[in-house]
Amino acid sequence: MASFKCADLGMACGFEVKGAKDANEVLAIAAAHAKTSHNIANPPADLVTKIRSVVKP
Ligand SMILES: [Zn+2]
């Protein structure tokens, strides 16, 4: 189960994803969260790369 925390990116945010089946699912959930909570409608490629690098498998 993949997991991710916004705090891993240095964000002052308590959001976390737990129990996603893989990194792609984490990214989909994180993208929806970024849109609603961080006003990032289309995460830039470097942010996606950064998220992938901190996702726990
Ligand atoms: Zn967040």
C-alpha cells in the first residue's frame, strides 16, 4: 500500500494519503487535493517527480 504526506514536500499541511494501491493512485489523490487545498490545478512535472520520489511503496 502506497502512502504520501504533504509534509514530505515541506508543505505546512497535514494531508496524507494512506492505503493507495500504487504511486499512480497516490498521484491521482494528491492531484485532487492539490487542486482543492493548494490551488494547483495542473501540478508541474517537477512537482509530480518530487511526489513520486517521496511516495512510500
Ligand atoms: Zn496539502
